[in-house]
Amino acid sequence: MDDRTVNLLGDYLRARRELVRPADVGLPETARRRVPGLRREEVATLAGISVDYYLGLEQGRDRRPSAEILRALAQALRLDESATTHLFTLAGSVPRSRGRAHRHRVSPTLARLIGSWSATPAFVQTHTFLVLAANPLARSLSPAHTPGTNLVRTLFLEPDNFLVEPDPRQDFVACLRGLAGAEADDPDLEALVGELSMRSESFRRLWARHDVGGRTNGRMTITHPRAGTLTLDLERFPVPSAPGQQLVVYSAEPDSRSHEALRLLAERDFNIDGRK
């Protein structure tokens, strides 16, 4: 962590404590109070740390506050989830999710949005590639996009339902590690990795490489039983309102055969010859 990052952390702490009214944390407000918001010693007391240590954080003398201290400060300063994430980011740390249940719930707004995209295949997945919601065109494109299906599991154990080129297995495993991040003890991840490690030698080999990242976008070809071969571009977008979720969208070049095939699939009136 460099000096600039530490100073940004101190500036953030100072700005946030000035926004908290004493009454918000059960402290009396008096006319003699000379600073807006909370005093440093009040934040320290609420967070259960020494005043000198807190002062060091604001002044940049401490370069590596622990996750426990950051969580205590977030609670003392009444930070919401976004503000807490920003606090951890400035400290060079990664906040542990307050709960994993939200990752399996798609907001009605997002579900309604992708449902309105009649010509664009789109679905929402978790950090472990579990499909949570998909619009009709995404489901028509592949049975792997059915809500409740895990894409990585399907790719390694039911490859006939995931006919994609180039072979996406290495990218998917690297993305899985990257999306899991610091939550390697996540039950969903442990269950998935455990099952695939026992049942798939190729997954076991790729997981042992410890590759992180993989492609989050790119061009691929999908073999469809009725539409034939489609060349599509894929983009993955994080869902800010639901950390751990991603919106995945396919698109085809305008006026291409793949674009026309998507249109016909959307109309559910596509035959093997490509005629309506």
C-alpha cells in the first residue's frame, strides 16, 4: 500500500465521521461541540480501538488495518454496504460478504429488464456460474442457460449441452477462481469444486494450475440443434446492487447470419432450413 492510498483512507475516515451525528450513535449533542459529526475519540470508542491507533489511521501512520478493525469502523461510522466496500478497497483489503443468500436472488428490476430483451440472449449468474435468471432467447440458445443450472458443472459433466468453440473450459476455471476471490471457503464453491474434482480429470488438472482471470468477454461459436452454428460475442457485467452476481449478454453482428438466426429463434418459428 503506497502513501497515496493511506492518505485516501485517512481522508475517507475523516469525511465519514463528520457526517455522523452524535444522536445517530446514542451520544448527546451539546453546544460546546466544535467539530461536525463525531470526534476521533468517539469513533475509537465505538469501534473498540485506542484513540492513538485511530489517529494513526487518519494520519496514515498505520498501513495495514485488519479486516476486523475495518468492519468495526464501518459499524461505528454507520456505513452501508457500498461505503464499506469502498473503505476496504482504500485499505487494500477485500470485505467478506455480509451474507451469501442475496447472491441467489435476482432483483425484480433486473429480471424485468432482461425479460424485455426479446432479441438479445441474457442471463444472470452467481460467482460460481449458477444461472439464476435467463430470458427466453437465452434458454432457447442453450439448455445450459436454464435457471438452476451450473454452467461449469454442465461444461465438464454434460458437455453435449454446451457445444461452444473455442473450448471454454480453461477460461471458465480461471474465471471461477477469480470470481471466488478471497472467499475460497464459500460453501457453494467448495461443493462445486469438490464434485468436479472427483468426477472430472480435466477439471482437476485445470484447477491445479491456479490460473486466475480468464476472459470476461470474447467471440465464440455455439452449435445449435436447429439454428446451426452461431457466431456470437459475449460480455459479462458485474451487478453492483448484488455483489457476486454477473449479467451475461450475447450479441451478433448486425445483418449477419447469426443475427438472423437469433431473430428467428426469438420468434420460436425456426426450422432446420432457416425458413419461417
